[in-house]
Amino acid sequence: MNSQAAVSVKRIADSTVRRLSAYLRFLEDFEGRGLMTISSEELAKRGGTTSAQVRKDLSFFGSFGKRGLGYSVPELAGRLREILGLGREWKIVIVGAGKIGAALAQYRGFRQRGFSILAAYDNNPEKIGRKLEDIPVRDIDQLERDIEREKPDIAVLTVPAEEAQSVVNRVVSVGVKAILNFAPTQLHAPADVTVKTVNMAMELEGLSFALTNRE
Amino acid sequence: MNSQAAVSVKRIADSTVRRLSAYLRFLEDFEGRGLMTISSEELAKRGGTTSAQVRKDLSFFGSFGKRGLGYSVPELAGRLREILGLGREWKIVIVGAGKIGAALAQYRGFRQRGFSILAAYDNNPEKIGRKLEDIPVRDIDQLERDIEREKPDIAVLTVPAEEAQSVVNRVVSVGVKAILNFAPTQLHAPADVTVKTVNMAMELEGLSFALTNRE
């Protein structure tokens, strides 16, 4: 099952991956409450989707559950952690030690999930040498050198929009393959680099859309 | 065309709304560069999707563009702003004046889009009475009273996970219909209230998934 999964995942939509993350959260909540099995209907209800969607999402990765018995909570949770790549530590650098960088540095949910922040980088001499929580703020001039040595997996960009593309180019040049971008701009990267943009204004637009189009 | 749109939008998926937000950003970029028309292919290329998807997304809201001529950039941009509810001011309150609240308060993208932050709320006496950028931090005890008077459209929750549901209950009790939640927890709200959760760990999981499943 595991080896088959890798064949098809390139075609898995972003929205599917988001739902898998959500299912894992529900399963962990069920685990915490000592529940051993769960139906696709229950997962669907928690996730605001349909049981057909749940079964379809999970079917991408092999066969889970027994007809009429539902899914084993620990087994499905374990498998989802594996699919999502959460069985190991991922090393992260934050580029930009401003307010968003500081908010991320203190975010407890990262370490719980195996995401470990190595350092933050900034070009402001007043910030360099200080700490964000317990994370050192380093001079951005040493970004490439540090990445080559420490090999972080993910770069989180919290720099101003006009600086973001140049930072992408710099981290990609030394082998970073995954970028989480908070700058409100469209970024370009080679096809083998995954870039995810978190756009706060876009999240609010989802709400203004909903408010505008309710009857 | 406008009046027809309202009929169908309840069925529009979240992912479609996100793409509409993205198209609007590309169109505004084109507008800034003085371009007057754009093809669905060009929009698709910028958005990392297909031209069939672009046409389908836009078709929900009436007919745009002329076969072979593409879309009028100002017309489509204007129509997308209207669809997304961006033609007016939306009033926001932030509940939780911690680091994420502070990061949001300084986020310039909001005001540009018509999102105006009225106030932030906290229960920490050291924060109450101060400002986050130019936004007053008020005592959370006056949350309901202020909401009844000032009628914000959107509540942004940046409180700890264990406090989030109680804040939802409080803002919903005084008429708030849209919530942007940054607390890493599942929230329950009445069906006529739209809740969007921004989960930072989930964004990183999208990247760990991509890193794990690349060949």
C-alpha cells in the first residue's frame, strides 16, 4: 500500500491535502477521547463535507476501513501522519523577523507537529543577534551559507512583498524545495519547488463573499 | 446578471472563491501595467490552473468575455470586486491582542481592500488602553456592548484554542455573521455564520506532504 501511494500523489489536489490534515485533527481528538472506530459519516460531519468525499479522499492512498465497521482510529491516524510526512522532523527557517515572523516563532502548534524552527533572518542590525522567543535572529547576509550547512527543508517568508522574489531566488539557489509565503505577492519558482502562499486579505475576501451573497 | 448571481452562489466552493480572489489580483496587476484585455489562458497560467477551469469559475456569475477576444481587464476586475463584496467597507474587530493580533493590525493589505479594523480586545490589563499600531486595545468585558453599538461585520479570533469557542458564542450572540479564526481548534457556530480557520500547522503540512511525496 505504501509504495503504491507515491505513484499517484502528484495529482492530489491541494484541497484534498487540506482535508486530510483536517481528518487527522479530528482523529486525534477522537483518540484523545478513547474512541477506537469512526465512520466516514462522522468524519464528514466534523469536516463539513460528505461521506462520499471522505471515502474518495482516503481511497487515493489505498483501502482503509471495513464496510459497516468504519475506520480504526489509531490505524487511520497513523496512516494519515505517514501520508502527510509527519513521522519525522522538518527543519524550518523564517526569513523576516517582523511581527508575522514573531507570531510564527511563538506558535506552539509547529513543534507539536515536528516542525522545528532553526533560525530567523533579518537585515535590521537592531534585530540581528536578538531572539524571537528562543529562536536566534541572524544576519540575512549569511542566509545561503547557513542553508548549505544546516539544510532546512522549508523556508517561511515574512518579508515585504517587494523583497519576496529575491529571497525565493536565494533560498532556491541553495536547495530549498518548499516555501511558505506570507508576502502578498505572486512568486515564481522552479517546478520542483512547492510554494504555498498564505494571503490574509484573501481569507477575509472569502468572508466578504459569504456576507455579500447570503440572502 | 447581478441578480441571477445571488441564486447560485450558495453552492460555490471555497476553492472557487479563492481562485476568484487570485484572478482579481492578477487583473489588478495587469490594470497597473495598462493592459486592457486578457485571455482565459493567461489568467490560467498566472493562477497555476487551466483555461477550462477559469472559464468554469467565471461562468458561475454570468457571461464574461468574447470568444477570441478575451476578457476586458477593467470590466472583469470590477465584476470580481462586486462578486467578492469588495465595493464597500467591512468593519472588523480582532479578539486577542497577542502577537498574531499585532501582526494583523499592521497588515497593510487589509485597508487597501476595504477591511477596516475598529478595535482589538484582550483581557490583559497591561494591554488594555494601549494601541496595536493605531488600533485601540479594549477590555474584552465590553465586547458585546461594543459590537451591539458598532456592528462589526467580521470578528478575527487570535485567542488561545481553549478560549476560542467561548468567544465565538459571545460574538455570535450579538449578531456577528463572519469569523476568521486563527486558533488551532474546531469551532461550532450556527449555520448562518461563516467561520474560516487559518491553521498555520496545516499550511506547513501541505508542504511536508509535497516534500514527502516527490520522487
